[in-house]
Amino acid sequence: MSGYEDDAEPSPSKNRRKGSVGVDENESMESCQMTIDNSENILKVLNKLYAEKEMCDVLLKVGNNQFAAHRLILCASSDVFQVMLMRPEWSGMA
């Protein structure tokens, strides 16, 4: 007996919180692989930080316009920014 009243297997989606990971009883932990996709939440947080100009650590000046930005995002998005911002004279540490 499984311990459930109707003896039917419960739906994993009903017993698992969003973002949690379950392991089948028949799988050993050695062969267990998990994938956690937190990308949607990360993008929401990054968007909020950008919109509120929080944690911005570089100011881009284009003509008469200025744009607050995150160095990490610029480097991850553009090889040009990565090369430029990795140089000591652009780091603000020179």
C-alpha cells in the first residue's frame, strides 16, 4: 500500500512547488540530473534594476544623451564592450 487514500499515484505537479525539483523513487541519486530554469525571474529582476537605475555601474554618453548601464550585462551582450570594459583604463581602477 502506498499510503494514499485512493491508492492512485499523485500528480507531481500538485505536490511540487514551482521551481522545486523531485527525484523518482526508482532513480539513484548518482544518475539524477536536474535542470532549474530561473531565467524568467532573473530577467525580471535585471529589468527592474535597470528601470530603477539601481546597481548601474557605468554611464554611456552618446552625443548629448546619457545611459546608465550594468557593466556585466554589457560584457555578456557584446564582445566589443567586453574588450573595452576589461581594459584598466576603462575600469575606473587605473
